[in-house]
Amino acid sequence: MVEHRMVDTGGVRLHIAEQGTGPLVVLLHGFPESWHSWQRQFGPLAEAGFRVVAPDQRGYGRSDHPEAVDAYTIFHLVGDVVGLIRALGEERAYVVGHDWGAPVAWHTALLRPDLVLGVAGLSVPPPFRGAQPPLIAMQERFGGRFYWNYFNRPGVADAEFARDTRTALRKFFYWASGDAPDAGEDRQPLVDPERGWVSAMPDPGVLPEWFGEDDLDALTESFSQGFTGALNWYRNLDRNWELTAPWHGAVVTSPALYIYGDRDLVPAFPGTPELIEKLPALMPGLRRAPLKLPGCGHWTQQERPDEVNAALIEFFRTCP
């Protein structure tokens, strides 16, 4: 049974869900999600002999929501994971992340490999620092229409998502899923700044089988404090680029696994397909070639739980 409690990480208090005993597995969600996005992983991983813990990350759900924008840098987010591992009484852990949780997982392995038994990223591949700040790069490439730039307009996306949270989440999850008819590898998430993003997304009416009304209810409730904390992660993209300058050219050396869907828009971001192709040569700890799931959209572990669970368990068992 999944149990819930609050944990003081030394920087913030995080709400966590946990189940099982054994080596620790930390599951890190993305945007706009919560611990609940891992609900289909708890039972199988716990039954396989692991202690599974999924927090609401900083700025999400019942966890603390610092007010300052610069309280959401990659150093703060990695610090939360490090503090969580220690607060749980463990010395090392497997760290798994999806969407925004993936960069946190990858950077935890990059910055604190001594704490990481193995690292897995879903949707978002390992971080390789680019030649210029990401917000500036996307501003130049797409004329300010890339969704990262839209999210960086103070208060704008916050208000759009909060206007009707349940509808916004329903539309967003369907739009980025493998069930959407226009999902594919050549799609870029561009936004008309005047029209907004969610307002331009189709409303599915009927939810996909893997994302029911109960899931939508739980997710909606987790955003009762609004979206600003979650969006502040995006507002630190260029700041993170500056802060990680000392690691330019560094690679993740921990045992690693990367999983993504062939209908996910993130692996189609500019330069990402080329990076994925080169990963086996770039990452010495990669345990297998990137696992590409057919028909799967952005919500990897929710759309394809059986394949993800099997791959994670197999991966954990190959790590020292």
C-alpha cells in the first residue's frame, strides 16, 4: 500500500508517497504532474524488491512552494533529491525522472555520482550543455513562439492554466499524448503569445484509457495552489545554463537508461534526434541503446507502464 508523509530535506519540506522495502528508487515527476504520475510503478517495483519513493517536487502539490523565482534552479532541485535520500536514511539510490524530472535525475548523477546507483530518464535525454542559453536560442530560432519563451512571460501562462485547471490539464495531457491524431516526431510546441497555448489545444471530450477521470481529479487537486512554482522551473533555464558552466562537456558516468516514445514531441526538439543517435557513444554508462516505445507519446510511464516497469527492473538489476 502506498503511504504518504512530509519529509524535511534540509531546504524545503516535500510531500512523498512511498511503498516497499529494499534499495531506494526515487521517482521524479515532470510538468504539469505530481507524485501521482508514478502510480503504476509503485506496485510492480515494490514487488520486485525495491523501496519506491515519489515526491511532489518543489513548487508542486503539497510540497513547499518558495516564492522567489531563483529558488528553482537546477542546484536547488538536485539539492532536494540529495536531501531526500539522506532524510530517508539511505546512502545511495536509483534515480528516475520523467520530463522535467529527467534533467533533475541526470544532473543528480552528474553532480553527485557517489549517491546514484543508477539513473534513468524518460522522454528527456541526458544534459549536454549547449553553446548558448536555451531561452535565447529558442527565441532566435522560433521568434519567441517556443513554449519555453511563452512560459517566461511573468504571470501569463500561470493565469491561463489556472483559469480552468481541470480543463487545461485534460487538454494538455491529451495534446501531448500518443493518442492525439497529430502526434508525431516533426511537431514543435509553438505558441501564439496573444491567443495562448491551452486555449488553442483540442478538448478530447473522452480521456484516453490510461488517464481516467480519477487521475484527472487527483492532478487537478494537486494544482490547488496554482502553477507559478512549477513554471518557475522554466524561468531558470538560462540561469541553469550559467550555473552549470563548470560542467560544460562533462558526461554522466553512472549506469544509465533512456526511454522515450516515438510520438513524443520532446525527443523531436531541435538537435535532440541527433543527440539520441549519438548517446551510446557519448555515455559510457548507458546500459543499452535508447529504448523507443512505438505509439507512445510524452507521458511515458503512464502510457506504457508495463514496458517501462519491465525496463526499469531489468536495468536496476544490472547495476552494481
